[in-house]
Amino acid sequence: MSDNNRTVWSSEDGDLRKKEQTTSHAKSLPPQQQTAYLHRESGGRGGKVVSVVKNLILTEEDLKTLAKKLKQECGTGGTVKDGVIEIQGEHRQRMAEVLTRLGYKVKIAGG
């Protein structure tokens, strides 16, 4: 019997495995206890550059709120993917200023 034909059981709550993954960061750490790492990435984006904020322990809602603030400050678009904030364009210096003002320690990585 192949793995593609196995029976899958479902409940009215849906796939509980997905809910466990999204609630792994139950609460956010305060900014003073965190270091934000700012990276510059262009791979897999057709040569376009994005500034990335990594290593923040925040709830999904807090990540989206912070991403919105960064997008407004930089005057550009962006998104939250897999617990990482991506801001379109090279804005690491501006993002570092904003994050520092909010109380985060900031490290700028990459060239």
C-alpha cells in the first residue's frame, strides 16, 4: 500500500498540527530583552533586494504590527513570512533607527 492512499481522519477542529505550530510563540518578549538582526537578501526575488528582520520572539499579531510600522517609516511595502519581517528595498539603516527607538538591540548583518 502506498503512502498516497492512506486514510486521513479529520475532526471539526481541522488539522490540529497546524494550530500547534502557529501558537508556538504564545507571548512576545519585551523589546529590551531582544536583539533584532537585519539582513539584506536578494536571492529568489529576480534581483530585487529586501531588508529582513530576524530572530524576534513575537506573536504573529505583534510581528504584523511591527512590520506595519516599519513599512510606514520606510515608505515601502513588505510582509511577514515564517516569523521573519521582509521590507522591500535596502532600508536596514532606517529600520535600525526605528527598532532602536522602540527599545530593541539591533545588529546589522551582511553587506
